[in-house]
Amino acid sequence: MDTGTHVVMGVAIGGLATLDPVVSSTPAMTQAVMLGAIIGSQAPDFDTILKLKNNATYIRNHRGITHSIPFLFIWPTLITLFLSLMLPISQPFHLWLWTFLAVFLHVFVDIFNAYGTKALAPFQDRWIALGIINIFDPFIFATHIIGIIFWRFGTDPGFTFLWMYVFLIGYYLWRIRSQRLVYYDLKKRHPDATHIFISPTFKWNSWHVVVRTQEKMHVAKVKKGEVIYHETYPFEPIPDDPIINAARKDDNLHAFLSFSPTYRWQVTRESHGYTVKFVDLRYRSKGHYPFIAIVRLDEDKHILSSYTGWIYKEETLQRKLEIVPQS
């Protein structure tokens, strides 16, 4: 989920924690748990700092180790130790438990996005991306804001957020069912499909989809139950080609391929030598595929420049390729 949603989730967990008699027994414990819940709801995304290095490192590692099983326990332990030094906490275990819940819910809700996490690492080193909830879901965010407003005007925070989460469980179940109906419809239309990738959008009744068979890749949108096909491409596995093999040594392209499960590739001859471009087919927007990886090579197949990330304008891409050297 987005940062704002994780923040309001932290506030909600801090309010929910007042149902715990130990937490509500003293102002110091209440304050500590609220801080622990807010920090814990953000902690797995501290790896965003990797953006300062380069996009390749960020894409390859974001939602990786910081969202893994060991860090479900490491984050609350570190946060509890830190807050114990700052505040007079009589029951640190209760602080740890509520902070753990905040960290766990952060990781749990992230697996419902199309981006996903490596939530089962180190036992399974694969991305878990269910593609059910958009990165920013206005309904989930608004529900938390309404709960906070109710709290502000005097309702009991524990029961307010308890019922709010019961309500949101129902919302998640409805979204899961909606996505499965889309999947079953596409599977019926394409019984030969080997993979069906479904990505949620900002709108409840609209989904981005890519259907891959042994021979083709269909890029489409499902809106109100209607399948709208955009493009159909031949399915072509990456060939054992000297130009592409040279490009694959680049960190940016390597990061893209470690993240994207469905893409197109293209090699073009240009004045500087060659350009190798990959586009992720899951994120079609206004006839454009904004998530790309591109590598420029000279005549001798030496990498000149590269980039991976989100590009919506050609001028931006050219600027990135001019200033981003080989990693």
C-alpha cells in the first residue's frame, strides 16, 4: 500500500490497542503503543532509502528482506528497544505485541497489490503478488480516516477500529471474489492460457490483464465484466542473442527481469550502436507501457547507459539515459 494508508493504519492499530487493559492503564503505555504502531506500520518500507543509490537496487530489493519473515520479529524488537529508552514503559512485551501487529499488517496488505512482496523469504525467494487491491485504495484510506474522525469526536477507539477492521475484512473478501470472477472468465475465453496476470486499478470495476499462451500475449482491460482487448503480441522467449546477452549484464535490466513476469523485448540499430528495450505489459496506461528497462550499447556491445523505472514522456527517457551511467 501507499505511505499514507500505512500511516492511518498505524493510527488505527494504536487506537485498537486501547482494548488491551495494559495499554490503556497508563498514559505512557498508550503513547508508547501508538508510537510503536505508527513506526511499525512504516518500518518495512524503510528500504525506500535504496532509491538514493539507483533504481536498479531499489526495484530489486524493495519489499524484499525488510518484508521477510525474520524482519516481522526484528522490526518490533528494535522499535520496542528504542521506545523503552525514551519512555517509562512498564510492560514492554505488550508494546512489542502491538508493534508486531502493525508490522505484520503492513506486510500482509502489501501482498494483495500487483507489486507484491517476498513475504515468505528466506524460505521462498519469490514475489507474492495477488493483484487484488490497488497500491492506493481510496476506500480503505477513507474508511480509516472516518474511523479516526469518529475517535476525534468521542467514540471509543478500541471498538471503533475493531468494527472498522471487521468491515474491511468483508471488503477484502469481496475484492478477492471479484478478481476470481475475472480470472475464471478469462480462463474460459482462453482455455490454452499458461498464465493470466490481473492487476487492480484505481476503479473497483476495472482491471488490467495480460493473458499469455504458448504462442501469444493478449493485453486487455476488464471493465464492468466486459473484456476489452488492446494488443496481441507473439510470445517470444528471450533469445540467446549476443546483443541481448550483453545488455543482460546491466544491473538495470537485471533488476527489471527479476521483477517483471510478463514483458516484450526489442532490439534496434541506432547511430551509437544498439538499443535493447523491455516493457512490462501489466501496466498499460493510455496506450503506453510506462514501466520499462532500456540499455544502450556501442558497436562493440559495451554498455553506454541504461535505465529502468517508470517513464511517461520520451523526453524524460532521453534525459535519464544521458545522465544515468552504467551501474
